[in-house]
Amino acid sequence: MTLSPHASPAPTWAGDALDGAVRWSTCTDRRYSRSVVDDVGETPGRSGLEASFANGGDRAVRLAYDRYGSLVYTFCRRTVGHHDAAEIAQDVFVAAWRAQQSYDPGRGSLGGWLMAVARNKVIDHLRRQGRRPLTDAYADSASIPGLRNDDVDMVANRMLLAEALGELTPRAREVVELAFLQDLTHEQIAAKTHLPLGTVKSDVRRSLPLLHRTLAGLSSGGIHE
Amino acid sequence: MNDNQRPGGAEVDLAHLRAIAGHVTDDDFERDVPPASMWSAIAANAGRPANNIAVVPRTRRRVWLGVAAVVVTGLGIAGGLVVSRGARDDVIAETALSNEGLSPLGSASSGKAEIIRRGTSYVLHLDVSRVPSEPASYVEVWLIDRQVKGMISLGPYHGNGDYVIPSGVDPAKFPIVDVSIEPSDGVPTHSGVSIVRGVAAA
């Protein structure tokens, strides 16, 4: 297991796929990643959005969609499948829009809050359909009767943790991975990475609250409709 | 390791984090792009005017990317070269950037681009010469997929140097590096006015 987004397999630079003439004809106007680019890392963008979301009006919702739309949509796709993912993800953001002022940044991350809304929507949807989520263990058995909410929760937690790790600097992410996965002490991490001990401690001290806060958003429960 | 040596503090539930971290897989970092129509559907269902929100495209103009430059393979593609900059900073793909067939606004422009793996993340290292300056416009950096349908904006051009590729974006899926002139009209789509372009390859 790895916590690295691109650790394996390595990206395949399919030059062969470009051997043919790629026509520069038309393309879509998809720009969903713009605000994500702006907010990579522990920049004020993330905390600023969370602080202003409740009273930020329509623009704040749009910014939240730009930042977390792919997270929510992917979560829905993984738990309910392609066919219903878009509808559920839409419901999530509609509900979030209507309940915008109920988001409390003091209780956790905005991403976690949205994922809490998504989790509840997914569970409701699956319950109505009487089937289990399409999590890893049930990827090929969408029709298995019964529902395990903990499966949905675990996927949401894992994706949120990945989201938070993705916001760390590569150095901090490596330190956190060593601390979590290999259970190394600060001193061992410093020796292994050749980083100053103070840097290791600083990375850990700054990173763990971010991870915790991100997951706490999910625990906040989302919207009670 | 002693508890007081363990990373973290009392305010963080380490056991909870560890329990989740132990199950994280590469799939958890992957992200799908929502359907292009999703935002409009959300706004419609919420009874809100999607088009009045500043960051939403006010017009859905059709984008034409350099009609004259129809063949990507004509661009200079540096192949087979992997330059090591150290164990944690590797050039995994690169390309020359050319104005051939593109907007005459960038006729004097050229450059090169590198996709660099830095630890577990990626950056685009850009080096463009003679970047034009147009009134009421700015220059923007893009990664585009092979089908010329998916585009990732890396933001406004801020000089030669590194541009962060968002986590979760596989740069191998967006190998086309494009630099364009964008009018400052608030329309967040590609203008179709590209000044240089290339296809990154290993």
C-alpha cells in the first residue's frame, strides 16, 4: 500500500498514442480545475473558502464545487456506480447550496462536510434500491442484498485522507507516510530522509491537524434534512 | 517508540488516522472529472442562476485551437531523454514549444517544457522566450489531453519556472502543453489563441 498518488504504476507516456495525427479541431471548455490549481497546498485558499463558505453566497458554492466536485463525484461513482453517480453528486451540491449557512468551519473541513452530505445521499440511495455499495469488496456485485454503511464510510474516509495528503508538500507527505505506515520516530524519520529533526517535527506538527480536521468534517454529520 | 516521541499531539486521534491510513490505496487518490453539464444541473435544481456567478463561464463559446496547426506530430518532440535531477526530482517527459501554425501574436515565441516528478507530485517546468503582451489580456498555461477535449489550466503565466500540476491529475493523460493569450473578459475557457505548443514525451 502506498499513500502516494502516483507511486505506482508510473505514468505511461504513450508516445505511440500520438503517432497518428492529432487534430486540433474543437475541444470542450472544461475548466473545472482552475480553482484547484489556485488552492494546491496549504494556501489561504482552502481555509479562506471554509471561513467564508457559510455566508459566501453563490460564488462560494461554485468555488466549493470547483474544488470538491471531482472528489464528491468520484466518491459517488465508486459507491453507486457510473449510472447514478452524476445524479447523486448533483443532489449533494444542491443540498449543500440550500444548507450553505449550516456549515460550521469550527467542526471540520468543508470537503469533509460535503462528503458527509454525499455519504448520506449515497446511503439513502442504496437503501432505497436495497443494494450494497460498489466499494472495493463489492465492485462486481452491485445487487448483493443488504447495506453496510461502514463500507461507504470507509471509502469516504480514505478518499478524504488522500485528499488531505494531496494538499501536503511532498516532503511533509513523505514524513507523514513514514510516521504512519512504518511507525518511525521523529529521529528515525530524520535519519532516513536526511532532514533536520526540527523539520521533521515541524512537518508532523503542521500536517496531522490538517489530516485530522479534514476527517473531522466527515464526522460533523453533514446536513440534517 | 515512546508515546511522547510519536508524531502528533493530543488533539489528533492518531488511532483513527492510522486505522484509515492502513486501508488507503492508490485508487483513493484518483479523481474523475464530473460531467460538463453537472454544474448547470446543480444550479438549475437549486433554483439559482448559474450564469450570474462570476467564476462560471458567462458564455459557452466554442473553442477552436489553432485551426491551422492540425498536426501535433509536426511539433518538436524530444524523445527518449530522461534527465535525472536527483532521486526525488526527475524529468519524466519534455517537449519543445513551437509557434508553428499558431497565432501570429506568438510568432517570435518559442521554448521548452518539462514534466518533473518531484517526490510524489508533479510540476510543469516552463521556459518560454518572447512572451507577447497584449492589452486587456493575460497569458495562461494549459495541459490538454490527447483527444483535445480535457484541459487543465495551470493558471496565469507568471514567468518561466515551475507550475504545479494539481494532485490527482495524471500528467501522462494530459501530455499537450499549451500557452495561450486570454482576454481579460472573465470567460474561463480557452481563447483558442495559442502562442506556443508541444507534446511532452519521455
